Amino acid sequence: DDFLAALHEFLPDVIISDYRLPTFDGMQALELANEHAPLIPFIIATGSMNEETAVECMKAGADDYVLKDHIVRIGPALGVALARKKALQEKIVTEHRLASSERKYRALFEKINDAIFILEGFVIVDCNPTAERLFGCPREALIGRSPFDVSPVLQADGSSSREEAIR
């Protein structure tokens, strides 16, 4: 309970936990941190650790482990863990911005009163509902076709639709 309270009240930048504690161990702390504060880097420090225990810690989500005999590694381990945290936070922000942008684009694409075709070369790969309505056919009938297939041969001024489009 004290550990969870500290996580929420103190909001640490990183957690360093001993692998073995009298009433609470590093693996329990790691499990709770992963559940309640997954973005906080977690480093396990121990007096002795065999390879199996180290692998177990890393599989459980520890960012690193440091042997107390090699405590000088704590600085570089902190640097790497904090850099990972920053990169993860930037990725999350970028994904939120991308999702927001996609929602705005989709709303505009779906609601605008102009026909919109998305082309790959001269092939329609998507269109909006206004295009369906203006061209009088469902999206599925437009996809895979060329805009020239659904446009008049001549424009109202007598010019060639194909020549106007290519220009």
C-alpha cells in the first residue's frame, strides 16, 4: 500500500528497487509498477544475480538490473532508462496527434460537399460520399476505375476532359 501511495503521490521519474527486501521484493514492486505506472522506468539492484534471475527480471518488464558490486553502472543504466522513457512518451504524443489528425481528415473527407477521389496514378483507390452521390454510383463501383471512366469526354466549354486533367 505504501509503495502504491508513493507511486501516485511522488510520481518518480525512475524506480530503483532492491531485488530482495524484508517484506516486499523487487519483483512485486515491478509487477505493481507495470500495472499502475507503466511509463516509469524500473531498475533492479541486487547483491547477486544469476543469469536466469536477470532474464526473469527483464521478461517481467524491468528496464535494467545492476549488481551492487558494479554500482558504477547505475548512472549509465539511469541514462538509458530515462532516454527510453522520453522516447516512449514522444511516441505516445505523436500517436495521439496522428489519431487526432486522422479523425479531422476523416470528418472533412466524409462531410465536405465536393467530390474527392484519392488516386494512385490514374486509378481511384477511395472516394467520399459526395463523390458517390454526384456520380450516382456506390464507392465500390468507382474504386479501381480511372477518373476518365466516370467523367464526360468533353467539358462544358468543349475542351477534352482528359487533356484538362493531364494538364
